[in-house]
Amino acid sequence: MMKKGLFALIVMIITLSISGISAHAAPFNVYTETSGYAAGIDNFLPTGYMGDYLDITMTDGASGAHSGSTCTYVDYTAAGSGGEGLTDGSGYHPLYWAGVYWQEPGNNWGDLDGGYDLTGSTVLSFFAKGVNGGEKVTFGAGGIGAPPPYGKGDTFSVNMPTQTLTTDWQQYTVDLSGLDMSHVIGGFKWAATRRDNPSGATFLLDDITYDVIPEPSSLILLGSGILGMLSFSRKKKKA
Ligand SMILES: [Ca+2]
């Protein structure tokens, strides 16, 4: 009778512990919804404009979301109208590429305190959809600044090969295994070039998330720890 009760208790505690860990290991969002950052649902801001950034129109809250009620609309004209390129007497010299980082905190180019420890995350996942189809866009994350202890930047950098978007929502994943995810300030980025998109690129982004998975060893440790505690308390009672 005692043994059965104890076994049930152990099973219950382990089940509760594992479900508790699963809840904690919910996807860590870069971006999912308008005002998601203010609401504490999303964890990065799209503040890092790069290249010919005056060619970019990026609006949050576009219709036709992959999930929820909103997504991000991106339009890159490829016109080379202005940005980080040199401006002299003959005008602006375009770089013919542009892109945007989602950062934490906003406008963090590796000089601000902030960012996240996403150790245990193995996959960065997002959904993208071309408005016309055929848009060629590169995606990635990390790579801002110098990593600790030298600086306050990212401890990792990933860049996907250039993707050709379709007019359907497609899920894209970036493998993070083996990377040092202990300090993440550049949660996500897109970039497009004029060479790949002579007449520009218009596309939608949604559900940009890190899949934070606890390492199996920590689960086993926790389980054996609970069993150890139980057996200890049982011995104590008998004595
Ligand atoms: Ca959404």
C-alpha cells in the first residue's frame, strides 16, 4: 500500500516537473504580432536598418498573416535611393543591398547591455511569403559586434543560403546545433540585393521563433534528484 502510494507520488511529481519544463521551453519569439514586444510576447525589435535602407518600407500589421492577426510587410525597391553608402558632390553612391536586424534592445549594434541567453536552442524557425513570388532573400541571425568578454555582441552568427520565396507561406529553419547561443542580441535579419532582385522584392514575414529545448541530461538529473530526495525522506521516516 505504502509502496503503491509512493510510486504514484513519484510518477506524479516527475510528470509535473516535465510538464513544467515543457511550458518553460515554449518557443522564444523574435516576432509574431504587432505590439508583441510591448506585450511581452515578442523579444526583439526591427530597428537595425542596413545598406541602402531608404529603399526599405517595412510595416508591422500587414494583413494575410501566417498566424494570429498580423505579420510584417517588407518592400525593398532596389532603387539605391539612400542609406549607408557614401554621399559626395555627385550624390549618393548606392550599395545595392539592404536589410534589417531585429535587435535587443532596439538599435543595439553591440554597444548596449541586453540580449538573451538562448543556450539549449537548436532551431531558428520563421515563415516567409513572396507577394509576387521569386523574391530572392537571405536570412540569418547573430553576428553583431564582438562577443563577450571582448564586447557586448552576439556569441554566434548564422547565414542561410539565399532563398527564393513563393506566394505561399513557407516555413524556413536554421540549424543552431553546435553554436554558442549564450548571448543573442541580433535575433533575426533579412537582406536582399539589387543583383538578385533588379526590380525589388516585396514579401511578408511571420512567426520568427527560437525553439528552446532543455537538454536531456538536465531532465535526467532532475528526475534522479527527485528520486534521491524521496528515498532520503523515506529513510529518515523509518529511522
Ligand atoms: Ca502573426
